[in-house]
Amino acid sequence: MILATYFDGRTSRAQPVRLAVEAGEAALFDTDGTLLRRAALPTLRVSERVKHAPRLITFEDGAFCEIADPAEQAALNTLLQRTGHQEGLVVRAQNSWKLALGALIVTVLVLVIGYRYGLPWGAKVVASMVPQRVELQLGRGTLRALDERWLKPSKLPEAQQARIRARFAALRAPQATHTYNIVFRDAGSLGANAFALPGGDIIVTDALVKLVGEGDGLTGVLAHEAGHVEYRHGLRQLIQSSAIGATAALLFGDVSTILSGVPAAMLTLRYSRDYERDADHYAAQLLQDNGLSVGAFADVLQALEDTHGGTRKADDAKKSGTTSDDDASAFFSSHPLTRERIDTLRRFDRTHGASGADTD
């Protein structure tokens, strides 16, 4: 017999009992050997086996027996095995460190593969289903938020802004699916930058125009941003970020920050190498189709990278009380430049040639 504590479900009184199995039934006896009750084994509910936790055997009317002593629990396990009781896979797994470790490894692998491949694929599918009017509303809403919190009206002459817009609007882009609006802003400490919003707005900072001029190089930067819009990279990144944020909120709570963080996310957006490669190819093809210099776009990227290389010196100068121009650092931080990208553009320029010339 197994020593247990019996609760009748009607009072809080705990009664010491002995549990036995006789003729396919569970029988409870008090300490004097008097039979208290019987119940068919299929009508009983046995709690899961958890280390250091008591086992409960519950009757149909809510009464239950509690078995807390480890030795008595071991005896109960033996008794259950003799009666044909089968534990579920989850119970066996949580009591086996090997199965638990295996489950943890599988979970980590699923999360890694899902993050690396499943999430980008899902974001691409979802982005392709978003209507352009919704995409445009998201972009315009983000622009309003940026204007309220970070950006200021441009100080560039209206005539210069008009020339840049006209130069870009004159490009022949037969496969374009969006209408583009070049928006000039004074970004202050954000420095030389250009980034595209979902829907077709392309923000260009005054510092970028002052740094690279109005020629083919700037047009290449705008074409690069247009490539991000055409491939909906920004929307896909936001969907991925929102999915990660929603998962974290599901686990840890506080969903209010997901949508409110969209404007800040657009400022700090870092595209993947694949996204940058696709946008570069789109820009190079667009420039080449319009007789403009792909090499000029590569020159701009090289100049930005060279300028960013001096950012540490600029930081040191600021710490010592002097100043230095590091306008390119902002563009570099949101558009990671690599030798591979610049070399690819130069190879494209050499292979396809360029009939246009850069004019600042």
C-alpha cells in the first residue's frame, strides 16, 4: 500500500490514508484499515510526474489524494506501471534532460532558420499584398512624424530643388511601379543622408546635396533609393521588425511601442546586403538606360566611404575641443558601404559603358 493524504473536496481536513489497487479498482483505507471508498481506475485522473512536486490522484467528485513523499511516489510509479498507465511524451520529455536538451536545440534551430529565411520570405509575401494606397499612407504618416520631431524645412534654394527634381523626373523608368516625390529637408546632426519611405517619398538632406552636388552621382543616390521603394525593402523591413516586436510583446507584453517606433525605425534602418545589392543594380541599370554615368554614382559612394573613414578623427577632434566635417557618417550608418558594392558598380560601368557625363 501507498501512504497518502486524502482531501474529500468538501472540507479542508487532511486525512492520512493508504492507497491500494484491488481487482481493477483503487481502494482507500484509513489508518485503522477501514475502507473509505473505491473507484474504477479509468475514472481517476493522475497528475503529471514533476520532480519535487507532489502527485495527485483525483476522483470524479473532486476529492483527491496527495502523495508527497519521494519514496511513496516511487512506489506509485511502480504501481501505475503494473496497471498499464502510460505517461504522455511531454511528461517523459520534461523528466529527461536528454529529451529536454534535444527539444531546446530543435527550438533554437527553428527560430534561427525562421529568422534567417522564413521571416524575410513572409515579409516579402505580406509586402506584395499591401495596396499602394496603404503603403503611401504609411509613408506620408511617417514623413509627418519625422517633420514634427527630427527634420526641418530645407534651406536649399527653390531653384536648386526644382533642378534636382526635374533631373530625376526626366529619367525613363518603364518598369517603375511608384510615383516618386523628392523631399528636401535640413536634418541637422543627421548629416548627409537620403532615405526612401514606403509609397515613394524620398527624403534628401541639405548636407547630402552640398556634399555631392547635383550631377549624376546624386541622381544615382536617388535611383538607389527608388530601387528600395520598387522592391518595397523599407516596407519589408518594417514588417519584419513589427513581427519581431509583436512576438516579443506576446512574450513580454507592452504592444504600444510597435507602431510608435516606426518613424525612428525609418531613421535607423539598415538594409541587408541583399537589399543594398538589389537597389544598387536597379540604380545602375536606370542610369545606364538613361545614358548617365554609373561611375559617378560609384564615385559618390567612394567619397562617402572615404569621408566616413575620417569619422574617428572627427570624434577625436571634437573631444579635444575642435571640429571636423563628418557629414557622410549618417549616410554610411544607414546605407552600409562596402568595397564589394563599389567594385560591382565600377565593373557594371566598364562592362556596359556610359554615354552620359557627370555635371555638377
